[in-house]
Amino acid sequence: MNNGSYIAPSEQRLLARFWQSARGFWRGATAPWAWLLTVLLIATVLLQLLTQYSLNFWNRDFFNAVERKDGAELLAQAWQFLPLAAASLALAVFSVWGRMTLQRKWRAWLSSQLYRYWLEHDHYVRLRFMPGEHQAPEYRIAEDARLATDLPVDLVLGLFSSLITGITFIGILWSVGGSLTVDMFGLTIPGYLVLAVIAYSIIVAVAMMLIGSRLTRVVEDNKRTEAELRAIGTHIRESGEGKVLPDNVKDRLDTVGVALRAVIAAWLDYCWQLMRLTVVTHSNTLLAPVVGLLLCMPKYVAGTMLLGEVVQAAAAFVVVQGACNWFTDNYVRLADWAASANRVASLLLALDRIDQPGANPA
């Protein structure tokens, strides 16, 4: 087989090949632990939503008491806050344990499978004769497999939490915000806060997608150049230890210099991408709470919305906007995961081809 006959797989094929291997963690001997941790994490997300929902109504009651200058009610609300805060803290700590335990066990399982596949039948020796993107397999197994198992747990839990949170708090926005009448045009807008948060989220998401369209490829280039630099360093160390034939010193310096310049160039490109994305994400962080408050001001000034309801609606606006913009907020992490999963899948596909009929890596 020669390099001329090699056709690079599509990203869809790469991701399909990654999940073909990675989902095995939820089957076989590891399935009981995997499903137990998954169910516990889902239950934790639901309990966190219940706590957040209760805190949202606590905000309303507390600030209504502030507006009335009701000292007895303020003291009662302060006591009610303590168990809610304790529950929120306990669930946050347990969520960290459950999430990291699942990530650790999944990574250990997948890495073991990759090492076994790489080492069996002398695949690690024969791999260098195969065409494709499989350079520095040890880096792919150690680093890319870690990211490819860490990030999906965070992302899937975050997506699930965003969906149920968005649905729940849209109800609060609809009921608390009600409709807005624009006297100038004689127009009544039902659920105007819900319509506003959806429009705002679409604008932010479109901006993020336009600015970050190249991010996955940039992340892949960054990982590739880093892996190649480490592989060159490993080769130089082994030549010094007599494990491989020594190279000329000048050739080694030139090779390292070229690889290092490629790393710096890829990192600079990555830096520029993140700077542009930060303009969108940071602007959104600053604007979302202010937009929520400004949208409530007409009804507060008109006396149809209490201070506590303004705070409750503004907080709900931020929560719903964050849920709607899950994709935007996690765009960089999605690109990072896709790049790592693609690199692991490229290695798996190359190992698959070694034992196929017609392959003659020699």
C-alpha cells in the first residue's frame, strides 16, 4: 500500500470510529460502574435545578421584603437561605466527585484498549509503514484520549442541564414578565421576555459561529505540531541513550528548529482565534444581566412589576440566555474535543488497516 492510494477520512467517519470504540465502556465488565455513575450524575443535575429554582423564588421574596422594609420577613428569608445554600454546595461538591470519577474510569478503560490494540501483533512496529494521520501514537493515547473522554462528560452533562434549566426558567420568564404594551404603536407583545431572550441568544450564537468557523482545524494543527515536537525530542533522547542510530548534531538542531517554529505558528493562530471569540463571550457576559434588567424597567416604572419580580425576571433571563447559548459558551471546548477525538480515531483507522487483506506494510 502506498501513500498515493490513501484517502483521508471525513470528520463524520472519524467521529463514528471513535464512538465505536469509546462506547464500549458502557458495555461488558465496566457497564455497572459506568451506568451507576451516569444515573447519579443525572440525578444530581435534577436536584441542582430544583435548588436553583428555589433560589430564584427566594430572590423574589427577599427583594420584595427589601422594598417593603419588612425586617421580620428579611430575617425569615435569611434563615430560609441557609438550607438552600447548603444543598447547593453539597450538590456542587458531589457533582465534581461523580464527574471526575466517571472521567477517570472511562479514560483508564479507553487507554487500556488503545494500548492493547497498538501493541498486539507488533502493530506498533508495522504502523510506521501505513499511510494516514497516525504520527506520535503515544501522544494520541496519553493526551488525546484523556481529552476525548474528559470533555464529553462535561459537555453532555452541561447540555442536559441547559435543556431542562432553559425549559424550567422560560416558564418563570413567561409568567413573571407577562406581556408588554407599547403605547406608541398600540401593540401588546405576549411573553416579551421570552421572545427577547431567544432573539438575543440567536444573535450571540450566529456571531460565535461566524468568528469561530476555523477553530476545530486550528486546534488540530496545534495538537499535531505539539505531538511532532515531542516525538522529535523522544527520538533525540533515545539516540543519546544508544537506542537508535545517532544523527548529526546539526541535523538534529535544524529538525527541532523547524518543529518548534511550526508549534509557535500554530499557537499564534490559535491565540488569534481565541481573542476573536473572547470578544463575543466576554461581551455577552457583560451585556446579558444588563439587558435583562433594562427589559424589566418599563413595567417596574409603570408600577406593574415589583422590585423582587424585577430581580427574579432578570436572573431568569440570564439563566435562560446561558442555557440557550450552551453551544456558544462551549464552542472552544467542542472544537478541542472534536480535534482530540479525530486524532484518536485516525490512529484507530490506521491500526484497522494493518490487518486488512491486501495491506502489506513492509
